[in-house]
Amino acid sequence: MANNTGLTYKNGKLYMNGVELGGGGGDIHNTFNKIVVLGTSIEATGQWSQYLADALGLSYKKVNANTDDTTKVTSGVVNYAEGGGNVTWYGNNVPSAYKLHVLSAFSCTQAEKDAAIEYHVGEGNITQSEANGRNNNICYDNCILGNLDADLFIFGTYGINDNHNYMAWTGEVQGSGNDWLDTDYGLAQTSFALHKASAFDRRCIYGAYNYVLRALYNAKPTAKVVILGQHTQGVGNFTWQDDVNGIQRAVAEKWQIPFADWGRYLSLRQTFPRATQAHVNSAEDARKQTLYQSDTVHPLPTGAKLLGTWVADWITKTELKPLNPRWGLE
């Protein structure tokens, strides 16, 4: 891809207009043959994983959610991300108003998703045409357990679509047991449960992440994973991204794996001091700097280049250790 962003990557260092940007620091520790990228529309449409592959000198493949068998891909960056994807899972308990959740969920197996789709089609909640051809095999057993030969799994923006679009388990957060709420933005925090009882409950973001990583750990204890934070300050309906960052950071701490709040590292947030020419102060500045689309969430090619090139730098210079769960697996 053409680079019109002022970004260069040379001898293991990342520069913008000749100024070195911060990364993992130190010497290069890691080389990669195969990387699997997981996430939502930011990963699916923002092109940054293509720039990641370019920076690392790897091939690139964007997977079709319904037809490709990526277990046949033995090298390169393999991108499983799909727009609208979510990490939580409610199975047959999702009412018709949340029907698309069943098709877009990640923390279920193919068999679980197929059974839930059959149920909802039978109940008239989902039409057969809706069930055909949307994210149907974006499931962790296909994307992760089918790619155990990967050197690294990169989790992107899972959680970004889970907080207010679908059902949320209140658990101990509301002190009401295992009640369910039809949530809107004002009740978004109910899917942010972090208490012990929610550690592997797929009905909240924290539990869904842990559920999938536990499956990966059981299948390949030596697996290496990094998590990328929500990478913009967010405006309007996206101001809660720091809350999702907190959940992702808690997951990373539980599994003792790296968490990259890359917006902080590259000073792309209003709350951090100006450190590079990539800094933006507002949604309007983001638009002017051509880093983001007007929603200040989805990167334009310039922002994608910045993210992909920085991630390449960061993962080569960061010590990557296998999953190492704290606090048990139950």
C-alpha cells in the first residue's frame, strides 16, 4: 500500500516525518510466521491489519466469514474481523429485538451458533435469509482453535458493540441475582460486570473474553495473545470506550498478557499530553488530521497506517509470554 502519511518503519523503529515514535522499546524480541487478527469493524474495514502485514513483510488474507477455511492458511496475517461483531453470547435467551446478536457473536462454538440460529428461525425471530450469510462461522472454535499454529493472536475491539446494543446480565452489579435487563445506553454498565461470579460468564464482556482465552489455554498452553484497547477518545455514543478499555485491561491482567492502549502511547487522546504530530484534541481535529472517519472511531487510511505500523513495532519489541491465568479457571 502507498504510504502518504509521513510514517516510515526502518531497522525496527517507527518514525513520523522523521521523528521516532514510542513502541515496545529496546531490541526486537519477536519474529512471526502467522498472526491471527480478531475484532469488529475497526479491524475489518480500517485496513490496519494490512499495514501490519506490510510492516512485518508478511502476506495478508481477509477471511470471508461464511466460506473460507483459514486452517489452510499456514503463514501471514489472517484477519477474521467482522463489522458488528460482539464477544458476549446469550444463545436462545435473546429476544427478537436482539436477533442479530446470534449471528455476530464470537464467544460461542459453531455448533452453539447453528443451534441458536435454528431455534430463532423456528421461533420466527430470524428469517432464513437473515440467517444465511452474516458472520455465521465467526466463532472461537473456527477462528482460534482452528489456528493453533499461529505465533500470535491479536484481539482488537471486541466489547465495543456489546455494551448497549444487546442484553446484559446484572448479576451482583444491581444486587438482583441473575436478572436480565433490556438495556439501553443508560444501563450499559450492567454488561461491565467484573466480579468473581462473572469471570467466565459469556453474558458479560469480561466473562466472554475469559471464556475464549480459557478454551485457547486448554488447547495450547503456550499460546501468545495481545489485546488492543479502544483507540480513540470517542464522542457522542462512543464516550464509554474507556470503560471497555478497563475491562480489556482486567482480562490482560488475569492472563498476564500485554494490553496496548495505543491511543495513549501515540497521544491520540485528549486526556494525554501532546507528544507526537499524530495528536488530536477533538473529533474535528481528528477529521482534519484525516486519522478517523466522522464518528472518530473508524480509522481512515492515514489512521490505519499509523495503527498498523505501530502495532508491528510494538509486538516485535514487547516481551510476549504464554497465557498464564491468575485466580483459577473456574
